[in-house]
Amino acid sequence: MIRRHELSDAEWELLEPLLPRPTKGRPRLDDRTVLNGIVWKFRTGVAWRDVPPRYGSWATLHTRFRRWAGDGTFDLMLRAAQAKADAAGDIDWLVSVDSTIVRAHQHAAGARKGGPRTRRSVARGAG
């Protein structure tokens, strides 16, 4: 049974080959269980310690998340998912930005307090 916030079989088939395989060491928690726990954590917004025990230890999930984030595994997963969706025609790459709605406060651009500094104000010793 697939629970809400868990990967479908089709999603797992796409992602499984992209996960790094350990070459040695002790047996570890199943990657699908761990990935489902990580997905559950981010889809629900809970703290790591609040992930249900059915996904394994929160520390295991956090460690595997940091490892996969650091080694580029999640970037590889994103590129693979985008390539599959693009090939199916499910992605519209057209992006339009209307600059009339992009606002920034004057201080956001590093503007000086008290207005711009001019040669005249510098010569008088002001500011």
C-alpha cells in the first residue's frame, strides 16, 4: 500500500538507479524506505525527529539526506525527472518576468542614507 507523501512505483523505478550503492559495510536500511521518509519530512514540513518510525531512525534519514545532498544525488534525480517530463512534453520551459512588479527598497541597492553624495557636499565637508 502506498501512503500519502510516498513515492509511487513509477517514481521509484526512475530514482532507484540514481542512488549511490555502498560497496562495503554493514547492512543498511532500504533506500526506498529512507527516501520515502525524506520525502514525507519535506512534504509535511515536520522536524527530523518527528518523522514516523516506519521510515527508520530520524538520524539515519538525516544522515542519508545530507550525504545525498552533498554528493549531488538529488541534483541528478532532479535532472532525470526533468528530462523524463520534458521528453513527455509535460514541461513548458517558457518563463516570463514582468519587471513592473519587481520592487526593491532604495536601501536594498546600497543607496546612501541622506541621499546621494555629490562633489559639492564632499568639498564642503558634509556627509
